Amino acid sequence: MNTSLINAQWLYEHLNTPSLIVLDASMSKVIGITPLTYSQRQVIPGSYPLDLEGDLVNPASAKPHAWPERERLINTLERLGITPDSEVVIYDDQGIYSAPRAWWMLRSAGINKVKVLNGGLPAWLQAGYPVAADYAQSEPSSGLSDLPEPAGMLTPCTEVLSNCSSPRFTLVDVRSAERFRGEVPEPREGVRSGHIPGSLNLPFTRVLNERAYLPVEKISGILTACGLQQDTPLVFSCGSGVTACIVLLGAYEAGWQQVSLYDGSWAEWGSDHSLPLEK
């Protein structure tokens, strides 16, 4: 299956595949959409928790959700039993929210057989498939450190700043239009309002419908209508590097191969008063 998205039926039919590992990448803090809440824990049977807010951050960084060092990422994935031969499916409890970030992290570790459950836990529940009250216990693995590390998956702040004066890629900001235009305060204290000069606004909610991705042809149409051609390198930004990955994955599915993440995003840029902004 040449896609990074699978549906609930596919997962249900393959759930007992020995090489399959299912990860729950849900986050406790949800920004940009109305959070779905649950009265009690419900997880897909046999799944393991992937902690994007604790294990998979850089504790030495002051930035929220800062990308973890490679060694920390590899160690976390090996504790979950992931091997170079594993097939991985990632979901979250909001439908599509944090799972795409986890997908990009695993891709950055050199794991290519990784997919996202389109619609996440809500789609699984809507289909009437069984749930468990808690996660499965994983058995540690090894071998991921031998995988090659792909280049160009992250774009640092220095390159984004350079791009403002000498454009080499299009920066796509997926925050809401109000935040992009600086019309509302940022949700994080001390962060300025506005956007990075030269960036293009494409709110992440535009590529979703009922908390799942639109069909790829519709996503392709949205990107094309924004003036983005498939040979255009794209770098995605948001508040702190989470929802940027929603549109990044959507663009990748729609045929845009030159995609990257500005992980610091507006939390980094908007906090540094030496960096330019527009409103």
C-alpha cells in the first residue's frame, strides 16, 4: 500500500500481524481545535503509548515540544519494541492532531514502514471496533541506530531567516488566519503576534473534514490554489511544530515530496525580538 494513511478497517483486519506495532501518540494539550475528551481511557487493543510531551522532547531546550536528539528518539522507539523490520501505525485520540508529528519523527529515525490511522481513535470507535482499557506491555528491541538518518527533514531557524531575504523554499504557516495576521494574542505568554515575513497561511483545518484528512485530490487542489507547485520545496510551521505536520503529511500524500518542518515554529520565532515579523 503506497500511502502513509490507512483507515480503521485496514487496521482492524491487520491488527494481529506479528510485525505490526500500533502507537498512541495522543497529547494532553490540544491547541487550534476543540479538544475531544473521554470519560475513561480507551485505546486500540495491543497499542503502546508514544509520549510526545515527555519522552520525545529535548529537555535541554526551552522551546515547547522541542525535537529530541536522535539518541533519545532511538532509545524511546526501541523501548517500544520497534525494529528496522516493524510496520508501525500511529493514531491519536483527536482524529488527526499529533499523530502526523509522530509519523515525521519515525521517518526521521529512518523508519519508512510507518502509517497514520486516518481519523484516529474517533474513526475506530465510530466503526464499532473493540477497545482496551489500557496499553499493552512492550518488549525492548535493538537495531534502529544502524538505520541511515534522512537529510532535510528539519529546517532550522537560521535557514528560515535566510529564506526571508533569499527565498529558496515556501514557508507554510498552518496556524489560524487570525493568529497569522496578528489579530489575536498568541496562546503562549511572551510570544509576539504576527507571522514570518514571506510566509503563506494555510490553516491546518482546511485539509481536514470531521477530524480526518480530505481526499488527496482535494488536498492537492487546495495546495495548488495557494500557488504551490509540486516542484516547490515546502517548509511547514505552526505554533510549536505539532499541527504543522498535519499539512506536511497531507502535502506529502498529495505528491509534494520536498517537505520539511521548521520545528521551532512561531513559539521560537515570536519569542525572539531580534527576528522580523509581519502582520
